[in-house]
Amino acid sequence: MQNLQAYDISEDRGFLCKFDADQVDLPAELVEIRSIAMSLPSLLPSGRVRTLLEAQLPEIEPETAFQSCGDEALRLMMVHYSFMVQAYVWGEPTAPEALPRCLAVPVTALADRLGQLPLLPYSGYVLDNWAELERGNGITLENTRMIQHFLGGQDEAWFVLIHV
């Protein structure tokens, strides 16, 4: 049998993240960013998500902000930043020509650190974006929830949770 860890696979969770994503502690500087990302369901319907993200999202220096982050925190922040990037690009009728620095610099730094492209990958949308409703009751459809949403709602959650 192959060494599963070499492929970032675990016996009990398969390709799903090996950590409890909803329990990841972040440095203080990143807590506000997570909060803004989690507010996307209330920002997107406004039709002004770009203006709101630009006004609320602080510019960070990734070398400093991500310095003390382990793999788990980096992956969680990639979930949040990649959702915000997608909301920024597709959350209004016409796509922008560029991303603001407050999104472009951190998402690129995270992608570089994680060895992926600065997009919303499947790992960010599904594999690292779930939690158990009742810890220890197993990973089942009835016992999982989606952490980061675009708009929220049952359809969005079920699309992700079926994959989990």
C-alpha cells in the first residue's frame, strides 16, 4: 500500500482536510479578515460588494501576517481569500479589470505558499470548507456544515456537502 500521507490523504477522512477547519486559531491580524469573508452572504446582495470589500478589508503584509501560520491556518485563509476574490470578480454585473491590493497580494502569497494557483480551488470550496455539526458523530451528510458561503442557503450548502 502507498504511503497515504505523501498524497495528503488520511485513512479516516480521505481527501478531506485532516484538521477541524472550524477550530483553527488564527493570528489576531487575520481574525478581522475571516470575519469580513464570513459576511459575504450579507455583502453580495447589496450589489456593491467591491466597494464594501475595498472599504472594509485591511491591507496586510503577507510575510508578516502569515509568518506564524501553520499549514492549517494558511489553508483556511486561502478559503476565505479565494471566496472574497470570486465575490469581487463575479459579484457585480461586469467583471473588473484588476483586483485591489488588499485581495491580490494576500491571495497570491497564500497560493505561492500552498503551491497552487490564486483561484478558488476545489480544495478551498469543498475539502477545507466543512465542519462537523456535532464533533465525534462522524462525517455524514446529516452531521456536516459548510463554513464559508457566498450567499448561504440550502442549495449552496448541499452542493458542497454532497461532495464532503
